[in-house]
Amino acid sequence: QVSGSRVTPLLAPPAMSLGPLGRYPQALSKPPGLAMTSIRGRIACISGIMSLNIAYAVRLVDVKDVPQRTNFVNILKHIDNRLDLEADLGFFAWYPNCSAAKPQAKRTRRGDVDVEELRCGLGADGPLAAWRIPPAAPDELVSVDRLRTLLPLPFHQMKRNGYPNRLPHDAPAVAPLVAASKRTDISSIDFYIDGNALYTLATGVLRGKHFTVQKWRGMITVLHNDDFFLDLAHHGFQFERMCTGTHSGEVNAKAPRTKHMQVLRIGEFTVLAAAKVDAIDRHRRFVELKVAARLVWPQIIFQMVSTGSELLNKGLIHEDELKAIDEYDLRQLLDNLTVDERTGYTTNIIEALRSIRNLVGEDEGPFFLPGWNSASPPSLRPLPANRSLLPEVGVLDELFPRASPVGGSSPSDSRAPVASDEGHGQAEVAGRSQAGEGFGDALKHFDSRFQLLADLGFFSWYRNFSLAKPASQRVCKGDVEVEELKRGLGVEEESLGMWR
């Protein structure tokens, strides 16, 4: 993933906890290698010894070129042709031990967070316009076959231990927007949802959840807005720790909260989905982990779609012991639904999004979204400002400064501007747009289907460096080594993940 001029792996190795494993041998946990992504081309050796795949910031990941996401794209198409994965934006982490966190009593709304607290919670560094947010990843799944040899496994009887789902303990709703804006252009996003929203949009069933709808610069948020306590002593969280090689009795309520971001295409809408991924397997597939006597399959399916998970590992509990682990592929779960049911759910989602867009109109909210059914279409009810999940307008403007729009559009356009990690692309586009409104207008004048999305600036190749190897030693035209690339590009940093 290349954001601005910085190269980082999209899926970095997770920080594995190899502390006291109890009955789980250390052999169950092996940190994965780096998985790099590509777009429209790669620098590769025919021998396959080296493959450095680079993705650019305008459309961060061309998922058709990423093997570990291609299968997920095919699964979406299997659900309905109106579903697609446009971009995988990777992961970010929220660090709850933030020294800049302000007391809860001083927060005027649920989403009240300032820039410094966001910087601290996201682990960002550099000036605001060029924030560098470190990559993250969920824990790696241990071998289920090996785990089965240890069954039955007891669940620990533990005191309630965890954290509330609010600041500063959990990431605010604006955090995924900030992280996504450093990796792609978010101005084209129509809706921003969490992992719970798709099932409700598909069925109108809330299942005890409350959703808040808001509008900001043309983007509409549909987010879960309930106060609850995440009890890490619960069997579900203990099962997650068992499956990722950590002692199930160990509870770390101050561990980073990792979330995955992806851009989905649902009908005519572009939707940013941000949700927690439970684990990742050795093939880089995302895994949902559940313990329940009975699962509502449509709910599980749409939760997995929201997170990008292809696999479900379901634990069977009896008398406080884990007795069995069943594995399901998302395609298998879809067999629980007929083709008409899958198509119907997708139609319901699209119609619900249309209704919400029309109901919101020009009002920014916040609104409460009640449940609905075929006899009672979606509706919205006004909420007090203190229920807003987004921070004050001043904070939003500071995080996402308005800039001259691309392609000569009206300055009153309410969409959010692109923000790359280094900020060069947006500055270049703004400069071109202001220069007699020239290049963008010229493209439109040539044909309205042409548009300048972003100017990514320049780079130089320095050909006079000592590490260049002779042409006779190259096995293919694109044969180049990492160290040679580093010298040729004039890179300063030693670490590949921190190249500048």
C-alpha cells in the first residue's frame, strides 16, 4: 500500500501474544509473513524469488489483483451481482492507553473527540495533513486440527473484566473515516456503516440494537449507537483467545482494538464498512469466530460480508467446556438461503439505503432509525445533539480541510476532499484546479467521462548508484532487488515498511 510517498504492507504480521499458553503449545502460533498488494502491475522476477507489489492511493487496492481478496469478491457475486468489493483499505488499531484522553464528564456528545486525542489513539505521527497511521492486523488463527486434539477445553470462571464501548476505551466513529482518508479518496463514499448495519438494512430487524443516522458532506452514516460493556471474560472472547493461541484465561482490556476497512459497491451506492475481524488464517483469509447454541444465518452472513470474512469457526459449548469446533465457508452458509432470498435481501438493502437518503435530505441529523417491515417502510426520528456519533463541525473541518474540488466542480460541493498520507496529491490537484480551472476543465471539454481523480506528484529515479547490477545478471526485464530500488528511488529510511 502506498499512501502519498510512504510504502507499508496492507496486511502486516499481527502482534502475537506468546505468553503463558497453558495447554496450548507454542507451535500453534506462528507469525505470518508480509502480504503485499498490487494494482495494475507488479515488479516481479520470473524465478518468483522476489515479488514487490505496490498499490496506489487513489484506489488503494485493485482487489482483482489481490489473490486473498479475489475469492471474497466471487462470494459477493454469488450472493448477488449487485454486490462488489471496490477496495480493501486494510486495518487500523485504536490504542486505548492514550494520555491525551479527556474525562468522560467533559464530552458534550458521544462522538466528542479532539484532534490530539485522535492522534494519540490512532498512533499517528507527523503533521495533521500528513498523518502516518501504522498498519495493524488481527491475530493469526491457530491450526483448528491441532486445537481439536486438545478438546475438551475448559472455560475459565472469571470475574467480569473488559471495557465499555465508548471513548477513550473504544475507537470513535470518526476514526475509520480518518484512517480511510489516509489511504483512499473518501469523497465518493455514499454511506458509512459498521458490522451490524447490513443485516438490519436487509431485514428491518434491530434485534435490540439502536442505529443513529447522520449526514456529513454528502456522506450518510448508519452506525450502531448503544452503550454496552465488552466483557472479555465471556465465553465468546475466551473462544477467540483459544483460537488465536492465547491463554483463554488471560484478559488484556488495554490491548489495541483492531478494525478492518473496505469499500463495498451495493447497487448504485459506494459504502465504507468498518468492522472488527476476529482472526486471519495462514492463507490470509479473514475468519469469524462464534460460540452460540443457535445462529441466525442471515445475520452471520451479512456480518461476515461487512468484515470481509470468508470463514466461520463455530464453537460448541457444553457444561462450560469447549466440546467441538465446526468450520464453515461463507459459500456453505449461503446454501442456507435460496437464490430468491439472497436476491431479496440485496434488494431490501438497496431500497433501505435509498429510503434513508431521501428521508435525510439536506438535514444532518442525528436521527434514530426504528425497525421496519414490508407494511411499514423505514422512518427517521430526530435525536438530541448529544447522541451524535461524530465530533463537532470544527473538529471535522480540522481533520478534513475543505479544498478546491477536482475537475472544476463547484466549490460548494459538500463531498470530503482526498487526503493522502503525505498530502502531496491533494495539493497538486487543488493547484491544478485553481490554475485557470485548466486541466480538469480541459478533460471535461474533451469528454465528460474523463476526470482527474488525484495528482500523485513526482518521483525521481537516480541512475548513478553503486548497487546497480549488470544487465547480464538480470533474469528478466523487470528484475530488480529491494536494495537497488531503495537506492534508485533515493529512499531515506532503512525499514521497507517506512520508506520515504
